[in-house]
Amino acid sequence: MSEQGLTSYPVDAVNRVKRRHDRGHYDHATVHALLDTAALCHVAYVVDGLPYCTPTLYWREGQTLYWHGSSASRMLRNQSEGQAACLTVTHLDSLVLARCGFNHSADYRSVMAFGHARLIEDQTEKERALVMMVDRFFPDRTATLRPSTTQEIKATAVVAMNIEKASAKIRSKGLADDDEDYAFPTYAERIPVRTVIGAPEQCDRLLPGVTRPATLAGFSAGRLLEHALTEAYAMSYRTG
Amino acid sequence: MSEQGLTSYPVDAVNRVKRRHDRGHYDHATVHALLDTAALCHVAYVVDGLPYCTPTLYWREGQTLYWHGSSASRMLRNQSEGQAACLTVTHLDSLVLARCGFNHSADYRSVMAFGHARLIEDQTEKERALVMMVDRFFPDRTATLRPSTTQEIKATAVVAMNIEKASAKIRSKGLADDDEDYAFPTYAERIPVRTVIGAPEQCDRLLPGVTRPATLAGFSAGRLLEHALTEAYAMSYRTG
């Protein structure tokens, strides 16, 4: 178990960062902040003993992760104990070209979160989750939408998972050759990588007078997606 | 099994695209082309019955996937049959803001590849893989590097997995509201997302006369990472 107190996730063999443990973080602040920078995650499940790695959209609320789980819904239904899952979020920040193969690397930030996934079946809980599935990304948007039908609510599967264990792993040191290798006549560089927003494409069938809400201003061409998502998160949970 | 012949992966309950099956593709051309556009994947394994979803760098050669597998190496050692794994690659291409919650979506391209992962232990096979671990991304680069030491080779774990089954899933239709919802006074748009290369950062300790090789020209500021990686792939395997 963790010796880092209540503001960190407990550490054991499941989530301990084994290789390059100096890159590991377990505190809520680091783990949660990273989780709030992204929309896309990959979730691993076990079905009939075999691993599946599924991409999906997700969000965090407190120590609970939510995701759009249609592909997992049959597996999760009637699993009252929940199904073990690992949800991982990764930003690739650079490719690092060093002077030897061994020091070739990448800068990245990732979180692995472990818990038991359950399908949200309670109607009240589900309706609230469906609001946040939109509003976490686009604050206050649900109130502007055509209301969901009963059939649509039924057809959307939302999965919830309390984070039982988690680790963040961050490499940000860029190029780092061995001291003696700087004497070797090899070209070396760091290639930054970033995920950015393109020019938003308005629907060409907007009704007269319908304009882009101010809450979407953060989603502007050229910005980092993670900045827009982090801001949206802060807006969505500003009262929570 | 597949009825699509030898140029497609067989389809069964494991890899059949269940939800939105119209988005599923199983042919080698689609699956392989998507796999060659990226550097980052997520791999799901099962360890002691629990799922793990690990981000790593990977590449493809024919119907085999390779990845940097240090975190998995203890699990894979002495597993002569290999360990079941699912390697997934995803591009998030847009966020779609529709007029109702149900039609909120994202454009994306993903591949899930299934097989059995094995640690490469044969020395010749491993040395070749370590060359391609660099040269697949940066063609002909290994020849310019300080040669690897025996210790470095030993300390690097490379995993190989023959693709037994695979599926690609692609959504690219952008905004698609229900016909009657276009009469609803909601703002709607598609927000494009792309992963781009930043300005390459040369090492400030390059030796005199050492210049950027022409093979890196594709990695230039503002380009899509996937375009640079696809080109590099074509260069690296031009004779294969």
C-alpha cells in the first residue's frame, strides 16, 4: 500500500511503475490533471481469458472514470461485481533521435488507471452521465440540444469505474545521450509532436440566428487539443 | 472465418466489429496502411487474470507487429506459446457536435490486432529488430549511430506478434444529424483534430560538419505526423 497518504493512489504490484520507476507518479493531482487533458483513451478488458484493447471517449469525475462502452456492454451486463479493466491515456510529446539506438526514445505522458468497470443501469445516474458525456467536453451544451429520447438513452451504454489504483508515467527530458557519445559524429535531434485543433467546420444548415456559443471559444484552430479540453473540464466542473 | 480470401484477416467473434459493423474493415490493405501511419500503440495483456493496457512504440513488417516491450518482458519470458495480446492504434480525427446528444460523436480510424506476443530471444533476430526499431521511423539511421553494446542489446526487450486476426474501424462522416433535427435551433459543428510535428530541435552539441540527413526531411514543422511516418515506412521497406 501507499505510504504517500490519502492524496495518492495506493501502490502495489499492479500499478507500480517497474521500468524507469523515476518516471512514476501516484498522487491524485498528477494523475487527475493528466486524465483531464484528453478525450480519447484505450481500455483493456479480459473476455473469455483474452485481452481486448478498445479506444473510446472518456471523462473523469472525482475518482471515477466514465466512458462510452457500447462494445463492452454485453460483457458488463449483470456483472454486479464489475469487470476488471485498465484505462490508459497517453500523449506522445516527441520522438527523440539520439546518437545510439539505446537512447532513442520519446517524450510522453501517460496514465494507467485500474478498477472494475460496471455498466450504469440506474436511470437517474445514467441520465446524469449522458449530460456530462457532452458537457464535460462542451460546457453547458446539453441544455441547447434536442432532448434525448427514451430509445436513445436506452441505446447508449455508459461505463463507470472507480479508480482503485493508478499511475502516471512521464518522460520529458528530450535528447539525453551518454556523455561520451557526444563525441560521436551523429546527427541528433528532438522532434516535437502535438495534437492540435483544426479550423472548426460549422454545419452549413444552421438555422438563422444560431451562432457559436462562447463556451466553444477554446476550441479554436491551432490550439492544443489538451488545452481546450483542460479548460472545458474546469468550466464543466466549476461548481463541483 | 473470413469469406474475403487470402488478402483479408479471418473474421470471428474476437475481431468482428460488432457495433456499427458498417465501419469495419478486415482486408490487409486497409489494416496495414493504418498500422503504418503511427508510432504509438496501446497493447492489452492479461497478467494473473487482470488486464493491462500499456502504451508503447511499435512497427509492422508483413503480418508481424513489433514493439518495445520492456514492461512486458518478465511476463513473456519462457512463454514458448506466446501470450495473448491485442495491439490497438487509434487516430482521433475530429469531435462532432450534433444537435442531440446521441449524434455527438468523433471521427476516428483504429485498428485492433490480435495474436500471441513473444519476446525475441534469438540474437540474430533481435539485432535485426533493433535496427528496424530505429530505421522504420528514421530510414537508414542505424548505420550512422554509435554501435550498440552487448549490454544495450541485452537490456532492450523487443516483442513480436504475428497478426492472427485484425479489424480496422473507421468513422469519417463528420456531422450527421437526424433529418428532422436540422429544424432544431442548436449550434452544430465538426472540430478537426490532427497530430502534427513541431519545429525539430537540433542537438546543440552536434560536431562540426554534422548536418541533418535528407532522410529526415519528411519530419518538418507543421506536417502531419502520420504523413511523415507513412513516408518513412515506405522508405524503410522499399526493398522488402
